[in-house]
Amino acid sequence: MANFKQRLNQTNDKMTAHICTIPSATVTQAMAAAGADAVIIDMEHGAVDYASAHAMIAATQGTNCAPLVRVAENDPVQVKRVLDLGAQGVCFPMIRNADDARKAVASLHYPPKGNRGFGPFIAHSAAGVSLLDYKDAVDGTLTCILLVETADAIENIDEIAAVPGIDLLVPAQFDLSTDLGISGQFDHPDFQAALAKVEKAAAKAGIPLGNVALAPEQAAGLFARGYRVIAGFDLLWLKAKTAETQSWLGTE
């Protein structure tokens, strides 16, 4: 079966990439087994440390779910560490311009295409190859996701989208609306204009789009606008389901 990156670039598949903020291999394994196309292990806003991230990545083994990691910043050292844990791609926050995008892409590749340091002592086992075969086996297969979440990124979106090697663009609505000074006002004309600019640039560059959908109507709306990937949050799913069961109690 094609991997997540191949499906993004070679098909028109609609997919999920749920964000895992809970530091639990059990939760990640359950989501992977339930059919998630990818999980994004959240090391930016979640409670996940490196040991938890390794366990969560390993928990996807035996499924078709791609283990991806959202790093705390666009830092080659952080990227190197999560890739060496076996992550199959990285979600990069706070991309502001084309230089940031090029830096992100380079950190996913070994020289001469990039600057990733060699030391996949854990990752080669996750990939099912020998240590010295790992480089050729995975270089070029890792997914690059960029978050568009600042006014600077909106201003520079055409240049960002023109950088080779980007697999998915995600206009991150919470950070983006906050940076625009309209936090949480997703119907505001300024937010909608920014969103339209991202969608136009992505379409021009042929880059798939992803966004958050926590209800069927949200997913349908995104797919109607050409989005390919939808994401939920493990913690929000759990909280919502718990709240729903409270409503079953009824009143006397």
C-alpha cells in the first residue's frame, strides 16, 4: 500500500491525520487501529516527551497509519531527534516565509539534498531495514507538513508554496486568527480572506490542504473547498464523548 506521502502526492484520496496530545501509546494505538491514515504526535502543545513519542510511534506498527510528529519549532535538531525515533514525517509550526519552508524541507533530507545528521539507531528498526540501508530506504519518503498560522505567512504564501518538497499545507485556524487580531472569529472577513489566499496558492502549486474538522458538516465543508486531509484531537474527542455520556443521565 502507498504510504501517506505517496497518497498525498499521487492520489486524490481524502484522509485523516489526527493530533495526539495525550502522551499514551495506548491511545495512539487505538486511533491507528481504528483506521486513522496518520497521527500527528504533538510535541508543540501536547504533554508528549521524547520517550512517550517513541512509544507512540512504535504503537502504530502493524497498521497503515503513518506516525508523524509536530515539533515545537522549525529546528533541525528537534527534527533529527523525532525522525531518529522513527517518525515518518514532521509537521512544522510558525512557517513565516520561503526561507523557513526551505529550512524545514532540508531538515528532512540527508546530504546532499539536506542537512539531516546520520544516526537512525532506533529508526532503522521501525523502518524494517538495516542501519546502513536506512538512508536509501527512507530519504525522500518523509512527509513535510507546514502550518500557515501568521500574518507574515499569509503575506508570503505564494513564495512559501513555491518551495519544492512540501506535501501538505495547513492553515492553522487558532493561531492564524489570533495573529490576525481576531482570535476564534473564523467567519470574520479578514480570516476568510486569508484562508482564500492560502487555498489559491496551494491550488496553484498543486499542494494538498488540511484542516481541523470536529463534526461531519465541518469535514464536508472542507472537502467541498478542495481540502484533502482532516484532523481531530484525541483529547477533544475524549472530552466530547465524556460530555455526551453525561447527557444520557437525563433528569428525574
